[in-house]
Amino acid sequence: MSAPKESPELRATKPRSPSKTCSEGASTPSDRSSCWIGQGWALALLSLLPLAFFWQAALRRGVFYFGDIFRLYYPLRTVYAQALREGRLPLWSPNILGGYPLLAEGEMGAFYPLNLLLYRLLPMDIALNYSIILHFVIAGLAMYLFARSLGLGPFGGLMAGLTYTFSGFFIGHVNHLSIMAAAPWLPLAFTLVNKEDGKGKMENGRGKFFHFPSSILHPPSSIFLCGLVLGVQFLAGHPQISLMTILALVAYALFRALRHPLTSLLTALRENNAHRYKGEQTRHRCPNGARTPLSSYICMLLNLTRWRPFLILMLPVLGAVALGLGLAAVQLLPTYELTRLSQRAGGLEPEFFTSFSWHPALLVTLIHPFILGNPYPHVSVELAAYLGLLPLLLALAAPLRRDRTTAFFSGLALVALFLAFGHWNPFYRLLLRMPVFNLFRVPARFLYLFTFASATLCGLATEELGRRLSRRREMNRLVWGTGGLLGVALAVTWGLINAAPSVEMLVAAWQVLPAALLIGGALLLIGAWRGRLERRLFVVLAVGLTVADLYAHSAVYGRTYNDTMPPSRFYARPRSLDFLAADRELYRVYTHEAIVPALSVMRESLYPNIALLHGVDSANGYFPLIPR
């Protein structure tokens, strides 16, 4: 009788050569050297690619200005920078809304460490640009560290980092500086929860990761660092993103607690010794009939003992959350006080609460991000969710691994996507009845967690495929030659994209790019699946294809929502100030906000909050929290 055929599942096979991947534990000097080189390349790419993606801003040839940058963050942070140079904090401004508590509003990020450095030491245009660029670097490195904490090698970590950092969520939210400052810290918080005493290991060659030390075994330093990361994220100025981080973090900690050996051990001990306490358990079984207050209390305590192992394992994470809230209390308490006095007190209106929901039909934009044409102004940046075609294929293939880590992140991605549907999710309005949740709009921001989970799945699948391939020394020349040619091709592509005369030309190219990228990605995955590729060749081709894909996507936003302008134009003085200077009486200006006009009109009309830049009193203002 013939042996049964192996089912076509995505399972790791033994390498064809004695060499091991970094995640398996390189044993020979050659393998260790290769791992160090791979890690160096990964860290260098994640650190330097943001400079290439945003080279004009990095070289001070342009300043990000679009949307909320010019009308919200630029005025606020100009006042903030001036206050820092005077040795104080901008608690209050009498120049807007008849008086407004600037620090309490929170979007300024007055206590955020990076803001304290950038806006105290640098000119405004450089501080604005590098507050964006540096957070792209932080996002990539943090995601890489988290992937490595899962036991992935440099290649899997690099693919996860690229997917997370240059995804549609980050590229789309460039002009939301508080989101850009908060979102990069999520993977680092997960890394600290995921911290082990030893390196990540594989189990039975199947690519299943086990982490024997869970959160209960974390040293106090890890708990403190996790709390510090959460506190820093809250100080960045976007509590909605921080709330999502805590939800995901607690869910992940619960997942780890459920599969922790201590949970099984305590459960087994309780079951083995149950006969000793059978009499007591019978006396306090809590029948459905009438109960006295004392019997009800005893019943509650007995039921809680079932959850004691989980509660013990969750305590460090809950302690880290409490520490983070405590560290950020200097900002959260004033913001809470202002929220109670604002138009958001008591929750939002249902229509406003579900504004910017992610329609299920937008799933097609995961494959073709510009199927509707030029994203400006028809498609809001809140709806950007592109991951790249190869990362998407890898994320979709990851659940075939059939291990618990992959199952968790698959579930997180699906739940986050379902919540992002908002108005088209029949259960979403239940959040209106939940305190804190009912203060935030834009369901599409749950794409933040979807992007993180998808990037993790991409890294897991990448590592699995890499372990199927061998490293062949006789192909060194081919690998280096392919890498060199690919580098030249990427440089030429970068030059052609930047030389394109209009965004319409880039959008037109995207009408054929998805098909080409999909075919290229599918061929690459099939070649890796069948073991036809050398391991390093697969790395070079996968990284090159992903970088080209994500840069082409970013370039369209670079001509629209993420456009830059010369610093001289950015700092231009409104001519309307000359007219106002002739009026010696007391006055306030009021600008009608029916539409968001062109930048030149916003500047000359002293659109809220632009009057703050020039010391002109304004009767209205533009803030998320407006006093009633």
C-alpha cells in the first residue's frame, strides 16, 4: 500500500542543506555571520527608507503642510515652541475662542518627549518634517523588534516592518501628527509583553512558537518599560489610538495566559484535589433558588477561584496599563476635565460617531488602492488600508500554518476589520452605550489594528517560506548580481516616479500595476513553496518587490495629501495683516468655515487657527474639543 500523500498545508520542511535560518538558531560561524549581516541590512533599510520615501522633507526642500498640519498642528506647535523657548508651557491662550486651554486639548502633545526636543531645538519646518520621518523609523524598528520577539529571523522581521511602516494607514495619516506619533509604539508594547527569558524557539520543526515564560515571569523592568511605552503613547496626543492599543494588548496577554503552562498546572492541581473539598463545594454550590447575601458572596468567591490563574498572569499587564495611565495623568486629567465641558460630553451623535466608516466594498482597495482614481479629494485618508500585494498574499496564506500565534493575529485582523466597517456593522452602535468608546468617531481607525495584525501575519508566513529554502554557496554570484540589478532598478524607478509631471500619470500607471504586482508576487510565492528558489534570492526579490510596490503607492499620496511646499512659501506672511494693522480698536476676526478652501485662501482669511500664528484674536477655532 502506497504512503498517503501529504496535505498541501503551509508547513516548514527541513532545509536541503545543513545551514539553518536565524530563527532556528544558527550553529556554524558562517550561519551566524549571515544572520548578523541580514540583521544589519534589515535595520539599515528600516532606518533609511523613510528618508528615501520623504527625501524632499528630509533635505528641507519642502515642508508637509496639507490638511490638519497647516490649520491645526502648525499654529498650535508654533505657540508651543515659543512657550518652550520662554521656559514655560502654553496652558492657556486668550487669542482664540475668547480664551482656550491649549494644553488640556491634548493634540499639541505638550509632554511628549520627542516634541519637547524637536520643537525646543529646531526651526518649525524641520521639527514638523522630522516629527513625521522619525516616527516612520520608530514604527519600522518597533515592528522588527516585535517580529524578532516572536522568534522570526531578520527576513521575517524586515517584511513585517516594511508592511507596517509604509502601509496605507501610516502613509494616509501623515497629516495627522498625533496619530503618527502614537501608532508606532504599539509593536514595542507587544514586544515587552512578549519578552522571554531566552530566544524564541521552534517547536518540532513546525514553526509553532512557544513562550514558556509568560507575563507572570516578567522582571519588574519589563513591566515598567511596558508602562513607560504606554505612557509615552498617551502623551503623543491621540487617546483613541492608545485605547485601541490597550484593548489589543490586554487581548494578547489573555491569549498568552490561556496557553501558559501555569494555567494548566493550577487547573490540574485543583481537579486532582477536588475530592478533598467536595463537601465544601457541595455546601456552597449556589443553587438557583433564593440566596442569602452571605451565600451569594461565598458563591462569587468560589467562582472567582476558577479564574485565579488567568488573573495572576494578567496582573503584570494590567499593572503596566495602570502605570502608563499614571505616567500620562499630567495630560489625561486636564483633557478629561475639558472633555466634560465640551460638545463630546455624554457621547457623540450616532451619525457623527459612525462618520468615516470603512465600507466593505473598499476591500477591493487592498488589491487596487486607486481603483477610484486620484484619491484627492474623493477618498479620505481615513480610509487608506493598502498593505502591498505581496504582503497581502503572505498574510492571507499565514493561517495555513495552523498554530496559536497565527490564529490570534488572524482573529485580531478580522475583528479590527469588522469594527472598521462602522455604520455597515450592525453591532457597532452598541459602542455608543460604552463610556470612553462613545467619545471617539471614525471607525476606520480600527484599520490601525488590522494593519498591525496583517503585518505580523506577513512576517510569520515569510519566515515559514524562508525555512523551506536552502542556502547554496554556488549561487553567491547570482544572488549578488540579482541584488545589484534590483538595486539599480529600484533607483531608476525612484527617479522615474519623482520625475513624473503629474499625479494623473502615476494614477494611470496604477491601472496596470496591481495585475503586474499580483502576478509577480504569486510567481515568487509559488517558487518558494516548491523550493525552487535559493533562500537569499527569495529574500532579495521579496524585499525589492515590496519596497517598489509601497513606494509607488506612497508617491501618489506624495503628490496629493502628503505634498510639500518650499519653506519660504510655508512661512509667507498674510497680506491681510496690513489691513488689520490699520485698525487700532479692539476686535476679533471671525472666518466662516463652510468649506476648507485652498491654502492661500486659508492663510489670507486667517482661517481658524491660523490667526494664532500672528497674534490676532479669533472668535472661532478648530479643535476636537470645543467648550459648550
